[in-house]
Amino acid sequence: MNNKEKLEGIKCKKCFYLQHISHLRCLKCKNDTFDTVEAKGDCILLTYTILHAPPMEFRDKKYYILGVVQFENGMKALGQIWPKENLIIGMKLKPIYEKVCNDLDGNEVNAYVFK
Ligand SMILES: [Zn+2]
């Protein structure tokens, strides 16, 4: 299965605060009506960390990088960053949907990697 997932957030209809899709109420004004916002275009790297002891799913890798990116419309996303070389805060990255690992049952896991 390789259905590309959308990178979506929700925007409060009252105060326009942009937040993660999992929240039932606006974190700012407690309103509960939202518009769905899709991440578009390129993004920039806000911050990252290098995990040298990755979880079991990534046992074939010596390390992997997790970072937070921000899209042009303000949406932020957490995901893998690749490659490790020459990473600079504020640099432009592209979201690429691809296989990131096999889970512990051997099934392919797909997600966005920011390159
Ligand atoms: Zn709000």
C-alpha cells in the first residue's frame, strides 16, 4: 500500500489559529469549528535532532533525524529529515512520501521524509 497521505492541519474559524488535526477545540480560544488546511509547496527546517539509538523499526539504520518543518502557509509538521549532511536551520526542504522502515511484523511503513 502506498496511498499518499495528505499533510493537513486545522484552522480555527473564529481566531484562525492553525493547529494539529488531533485537537477537538482551538488551543487559543476553545472554539470547536475548523477549516482543514493542507500543507503546500516547499517547507523550511525549523529544528532537528539526530537519534543515534533509533527504535527497533529502524534497526537497519545507524541513526535517523527527526525535525520540525514549516510550510509557506504556516503549517508545521514533524518528520524525518534526510540526509544528515549540511543541514542548516531555515534551509528549504521538499516533502517526499516514501518508505521509511518496516514495522516489527515486516510491513512497509510509508511517511513523509523532508529532503
Ligand atoms: Zn480559535
